[in-house]
Amino acid sequence: MWLINSSIGRKFVMSITGIALVLFLLFHGTMNFVAILSPESYNAICHFLGANWYALVGTVGLALLVVLHFTFAFILTWQNYKARGRDRYDVASSRGEVSFASKNMFVLGVIIIGFMLLHLYNFWFKMQFVEIAHKMGGDIGDLSLATDGAYYISVLFANPVYCVIYLIWLGAIWYHLTHGVWSALHTLGLNNKIWFGRIKCIGNIVATLVVLLFVAVVLHFGGQAIMNGTTAYVW
Ligand code: HEM
């Protein structure tokens, strides 16, 4: 099948799954921003997106997107490496055309996934997973807090270490998205001279918007803990 066997097919899969993941991030970032405006409304959304069938379908779909995106990234990176070795960007980089992000997309991706496992432990494991476990008769975690996302956010970011960890993670995501959005739109056909600069600009705007939504939450709840004197180094 051309999607798997040809280089352009694999890039196409990377682009489609990448854009779907960016849309998830836009949704997730906007949803989290609600926690700043109204913790009650945020918890209502968490309740709506608990362990219901549609939320579970979304979770499985999301996991599939991440697996596809990562697997194809691995294959593409491996084939680039085999074809051209470590110096594959030498000609272009001497003309100053290759950014830090474009040279390090796979490494950035691995870092992002590493931090994401920690993030899933911080939230998903204590929320949706606890609900699923209880529905199946298990007794893990605190069910009364399973849809209290606002509580978990305020406790996590009351810890300055976690604020720094999340800001580093968001920095890696910003770099990854600036090149990723550009690359996806380029692969999907916006690759003429006029659009070359425009999609670079679109990539930067989308990456910055997505990341700022998350950064605002970290700074708001981290700052609130400092102002209220509730900073704590619990893990
Ligand atoms: C300030 C930053 C963030 C906060 C406060 C936050 C908050 C949350 C919360 C509360 C949940 C649990 C929802 C539930 O299970 O009901 C969650 C799940 C999740 N988050 Fe985040 N998140 C943040 C950043 C991110 C980022 C940057 C990514 C991806 C790179 C991400 C990916 C996910 C994923 C994949 C899930 C599981 C979704 C699912 O179960 O379908 N989050 N997040």
C-alpha cells in the first residue's frame, strides 16, 4: 500500500495524524483555559468527558494517532539516516535554511512523549482511569476526586518543580509544532513559492497559540499558590 511503502505516503500519514494531534491540543488547551476562568465549569467539562463511551472512543482514537505518528516518524527518521547518514542536512544548513526544530524533530518527539507519560500519571491515571477501574469493580484511587480536574491542577502547580517541568515540556512542544505544522501543510500541497513563507508564519502562530493556552494555566495556578502561600513540594 502506497501509504506505507512510499516515502510520500508515509509523510502523508505523518501530516494527517500530526494535524489531528494539533487539533486535539487546541481543544485540550482551550478546555484547560476554562479552569482559569471558572473551576466549576472546568469540572463540569471533566465530568462530561469522564469514563463515558464517547470519551473512551476519543481516548482510544487519540492513543492510535500517537502510535501511528510515532511509528511513522521512527521509520522516516531511520530511512533518512540510512540513506544519507548523520550529515543529511549539511548542504542546506550551510545556506542557513534548516532550523533547530527541523533537525531535531524525532528527538523532540521522544522528549514530548516522555513528559506525556508523566502527565498521564499526573491526571489521566487519577481521573479517567480511576473511573474506569471503579466501573469494572476495582478499588483504585479516590473516586470522589475523579472528575475534580481543577483540584488536581491546583495541587500539581502548587509545586514549583512541576511548574518548571511543564514549562520545559511546553518549550519542546513549541519547537516541535513550529516545524511540524509547516511541514504538514507543505506535504499536503501548500508548497509553492508564495505559500512557503506564509505557512512558516501560520506554523509559528498555531504553535504559539497552543502553547500559550497551556502556559497560562501553569502560570496562573503556580502564581496563585505563591500569592496564597500554599506552595508545596509534594509529588
Ligand atoms: C497546563 C497543561 C495541562 C493540563 C492542566 C492538562 C490537564 C489534563 C487533565 C485534567 C487530563 C485528564 C482528563 C480526564 O481524564 O478526564 C488530561 C489528559 C490528557 N492530557 Fe493534558 N493537560 C495539560 C497539557 C497537556 C499537553 C501539553 C498534552 C500533549 C502534549 C496533553 C495530553 C493529554 C492526554 C493525551 C490526555 C488523556 C486524554 C484522554 O484521556 O483522552 N496534556 N490533561
